[in-house]
Amino acid sequence: MAVVLGSGAKPYVVKIQIDTLSSKKWDQVTELCNHRIDSLEQLIEGKFPKELEVLFTEKKYGLFPAPKVIHSSCNCPDYAIMCKHVAAVLYGIGTRLDANPMLFFELRDINSQELVKKSMERKLENMLKNAGKKSKRETAAKDVLDIFGL
């Protein structure tokens, strides 16, 4: 992403690049999301299942970018590692992420629809696999009558 700041003769150009998730991290994310995401709408509304908060808080999943995967540059004369222009653009990105958490997926080049699809497919596979199995919670027909006093 490149942002042009200023309107003078020589505007400053800020470039920010965030590395995409590795295939190993992607596998970890999809495994964690395994049948925990019910719909894309849930994500769009910013309603992440509680158990998925670790995607943003634990380093091993890496959805929240660590400093080492954020690369920035600015053509201003400031030689600091992060000039005020880069800081301003990062602040703007943070504000947009607060307003629209779905941008986290876009930021890390994750197809959120694919994530939901994989989660739903795994949920369906598990349901079909268990369809013929008796549940320990199943009540025998003869005991149903006793429950209702018949």
C-alpha cells in the first residue's frame, strides 16, 4: 500500500507492506476456526466467537502483524526508523481496523469467505461422520415414557 501525503511540490510517499501469512500459519488459523465460524455475516458484523480471539492475541497464529512483518518507507528527509508520516499512516490503518475488523483478513491476504467455507465444510463432514453413531445423550424409547410419567 502506498499513501501520498502533502500537496506541495514534492509530496511524501509512504509505503507500507505487511507480509502475508505463511501456509503453516494459515493451516493453524483454519484448524482453530474449524466449525467455530457459523457465517460470513458473523465476521462482517465483527462478532468473532470468543475462542477465536486468540487469532489476534497469540503470536503463534500471527493474524495481528508483528513488527518484523511490517515494512515501511517514506521519502521524507527524516532518518528515523519510523518517521511521523509512517506513524500517521499506521494510526490511520489502526482506526480503520477498529471500524471494520474484516480488514484484518484483507490485511493479511486471507480470504475470509474461504475461511468460512472451510469451517462449514469441516462442520458438515463431522456431522455426516457422526450421523449414524448413537449418542450417550440419547434416551431409550422405553425410558421416554418414564420421563413424562406415562
